[in-house]
Amino acid sequence: MIEVTNVTKTFGSGADAFTALKEVSVTIRQNEFFTLLGPSGCGKTTLLRTIAGFIDPTSGSLSLEGRDILGDPPYLRPVNTVFQNYALFPHMTVAQNVGFGLEMLDKPRSEVQATVREMLELVKMTQLADRQTSEISGGQQQRVALARALAPKPKVLLLDEPLSALDFKLRKEMQIELKRLQSETGITFVFVTHDQEEALTMSDRIAVMNEGRILQIGGPRDIYDHPAERFVADFIGDTNFVEGTIRAIDGEAAEVELPSGKTVASRRQEGGPQAGAVTIAVRPEHATLQAGEGLLSGTLSNIVYFGTDTHYHITLDDGHAFVIRRQNQPDARESYAVGDAVGVSFAPGVAQVLRD
Amino acid sequence: MAKSRGFDIRHQRGFTPIALLCFVLLYMPIIILVVYSFNAGQSIAIWEGFSLRWYQAAWENEQVQDATIRSLVVAGAASFIATSAAVLAALATTRTPPYRGSTFVFAMINQPLMVPEIVTAVALLIFFAMIKVATGYTGLWYLILAHSAFCIPFAYMPIRARLQGMDLSLEQAGADLYGTPWRVFRKITLPQLWPGVLAGAMLAFVISLDDVVITEFVKSAGQDTLPTYMLGQLRRVITPEVNAISTVLLAISVILVMAFFVLSRSKK
């Protein structure tokens, strides 16, 4: 649906030049909740604003439903944005804000009013239709911004960190709300965030970005369970990194020799490393702890109780740290003590060979 | 600046007397002028009792009436033209991507502030004389255009300040919601720019109302504005009538300048 091909954006020139996007290519599908996830400065907002039409890329192409839209100014693109600061028009009421897009499209008055009513109902703001935007709370402003952007029924809704200004509880509510709106309207959502949890809970697919590049695109489960790069594994959730050596590969499967000398069946990405020294990633909750020998051996250095789970900090024999997370059972007694010699194991296929 | 025990000019010895002296020197002459506008006698220096006779005299003086109307017409037209031009100039200097020579453009817009007024006056005198010879037109438009020109930077400054303080994302949101540049300007930029526009227009109005030098050079015969009329009067007999006119002008200026400050502060 949206086809971004080899888009590069360089700001400034000469010594001050900064390249915000480097040869970015991505295809966003009809009807999906697509998230651009990355730390600040990774280029996610630049990409979003390029799609909206506020930024002209230095090179590359952009098409919507097969039509090249790079030459179109923002007001000709059937794409609407929910801005980070909402950007509600302060001199208009809530209803006037919501109706603005339709008025600019010269829709008849009756249609504008009907759609405004429908949209306000959708975001549960009917009561406050005639308020000034300065008289409503942050969460309500957020809803108005959403209604305003949805009212012209755009092909794509772009959301630029729309939840970052809300407090924790409201943010949780709006996450569910956004997901509901997306499925009720059937509009493609492109969502920008630096919050990995937000990305995991809401998205159909996630593109993880860093330093102007897209590192990996996949479903939340795919990204979490099968990170392709060290940055992705590190940025999303907690991860243990273990150095190893590839002994054999077969498609997505790889035999990796661990520092302990034992080998373990791991998973590698297409186009990933084929041989030699590699880093593998293991999620703390994907590994198991045992007394005595495991795939890796070490000494228990700390036990931290978190209520829902317990974190076991292990110093491996080669000096590296390893953390295992285990869900707590009711009335279970702690069976390990700091200083115990323990083994760390994980099932075949759990460890991910990373592209460094 | 350091907040607590840093440098505070108020603790400097002699600060208060110097400040008071400055204010007295600034306002004493004006206060005297205002006081003597109510003088019952003929003199502008000897107090002979309270009276409004000079206000009445000025009010009934046909030359004053004539000059006042001309002043208001010129100031009104000039501030309208200057403000319109200033809005365009402010948009061009705040709503465009940075370009080479933008500082030069900025300097050119503010040029009337830097060129000595007498130079502008002489230049306009010569220039308009050429046009007068060529066209034969001797109407009020020379004055209006001349005033418009030197009022532009005064109208420009508050408008530009307001534009710079405005949230750019509002205009982007307007464009994102299918507003063409012109409609975004009308529906979003202008309604919010309005206090700045009014402030600029008022400042331009006051500056125009007050001008002597350029008016004196540019005006044709019989085109006295209030300030040039007063200047002409001073060359003959000085009566408190001049004080009365000045006091009214002062009142108008003070009201407009106060309105200007209120408007430019309301931008949060």
C-alpha cells in the first residue's frame, strides 16, 4: 500500500550535513497497524514526516496505492497526521477542529456535521463538542486530535508519538483505544514510538530503526523472539549475549559452540553470519537454571525477587554475566542461594545468532 | 543571570536617585506642557488659572480641523498599507526555509530605521518632484506613500515576533488536513496573527501621526498635517493652543501604545 523505496534524507550540507534516513525501504500493507520503533534521532519521525509530505527526501521514491506521491504537497495526500503535541487549532472549538479537514475538502455542510458527530462519538467526546480546545484535558485533546485526523477518512493515519505526553494510566487506556479505532475504521495506521512495550502491544508489524536505517521488520513476537541484530535484541526487552563460534549451518539452523565447549542448536536469520565467531542472544525467561552443570556453568551472584518473577544473576565461568528470569509459584521456597555453582541451559532453537 | 546573590543593579549606590532623575528629566517637560494647556492666560510660561479655552480654540480652529483630518487620513491609509506589506514581509522572512541572503532581506526591510530621516526626506522630495512634473498629480498620495514606506519596519517588528512565536505545527496540521496554503493562511495563521497585526498597525499609526521631517519635505502647499501645522504656528505666536493640541496627540499616542503592549503581551 505504502511503498517506500531507497529513501535517503540529508539535512544541511558540507560539514554540518546530517543523514537522517539512509536508503530506507519498507512496504506498509493495507489495514495494518505498523509501528516505527527506535530511539530518538533514529529517523522514525523523519520517515513519518516524509510520508506526510512535510519533508522532501534527498533521494528515493514513495508511492501510495501504486501512485507516486512524492511530488504532491501535504494537502493533496490522502494521509492525515496525529501530531505529537496534537496541534489543535486554539481559536476553534472541538467540533470545528474535527470538521476542519472536511471543510477544506469542500464537503457539504450536512455531511461535515454528520461526520463530526460520528467522529466525536467514536472517540467519546460528544459532550464536549462546543468546548474550546484549551478547556479540555490532555487525554481529551488527544482524542480530539485523533477524531480530527480520522474525520476525512484518510487512506493512512500517521501517528507521531501521540501517547508520549500522557501519564501512565491514560497511556494504557489510549493504547487499547487506538487499537479499537484502527480495527473499527479499517484505516492503515503508521505509528511512531520509542516505547518498545507500546510497539509490542499494539502493532501488527514493527520496523526497528537505528541511525537512519531499518534494522528489522516483523511481527511483535518475531521481533522479540528472533532479533536479527544486537541492537534489536538489546533495544527490545532484556537479553543475554553469549559469544560463540558457528560450527555448522543448515538454512535457519546453526550449530554454535559455546565458551563452555558444548554446542547448541541456534536459529539464524537469512543473510546472517555463516561461520566464525558470533554473538548469540538468549532472553532471560527463555533460559533455565539448574544445580550443577548446564550448557553454560557459573556461580550465582545475586537473587532479586520481583513478585511476579525472580531474577537470578549468574557470573559465568568466563566472567560474563547472565540473567535468568523465572516466574514465581505460590508458596514456593527459594531453592538456590548466592554462591551456588549452577548451570544455565536453553532449549534448541531458542538462542538467536545475531548479525553484528 | 544569577538568581539569589548575584549582580543586582539596585544595590548599586546612587541607583535610585539616578533613576528618579532620569524619569524627572524625561517627563517634567511633558508634564509642564500638559499643565499649561489648561492655562487661562495667553502665555505658555505664566500660570493665570485653569481654563479649557485653548482646547475650545483648537477645536474651533478650521486650520487645526483641516490638519487633524489630513493627519488621520494619512496615518490611517499609511498604516493600512504598511501593515499589509509588513505581513507579507514577515511571512516571507519566517515561513520560508532558510535561504542565502535572508539577513540581507531582513536588513532591507528595516532599512528605513537606519537611514537618517532627513536623507529619506530629501530623496523623496526629489523623487516626487520628478513624478509631479511628469504627471501633474499633486494630491495626498505622495504623503501617504512616503509615510507607508517609513512605517513598514515598525509594523513589521511586532508581526514578525508574533509569527516566530507561533507553533509551526498548527500550519502543518492545516496543510495535512487538505488546506491549501492560502486557506491555511486565512483560517489558521491570520486568526492567530491578528493581535500582532493590530499591534503593528497601531505602532505604524502613531509613528505616522507624529512625523514632521518627511512630511515637511514631501507635502505640497496646503497639505499641513497636525505636526507640521504646529511647527508653522511656533514660528509666529506661541499660545497654549499648541499645548492643547500636543496634549490630545499625547493622549492618543499613550492609548495606542498601551493597547500595543497589551496586545503583544497576550501571546502567552
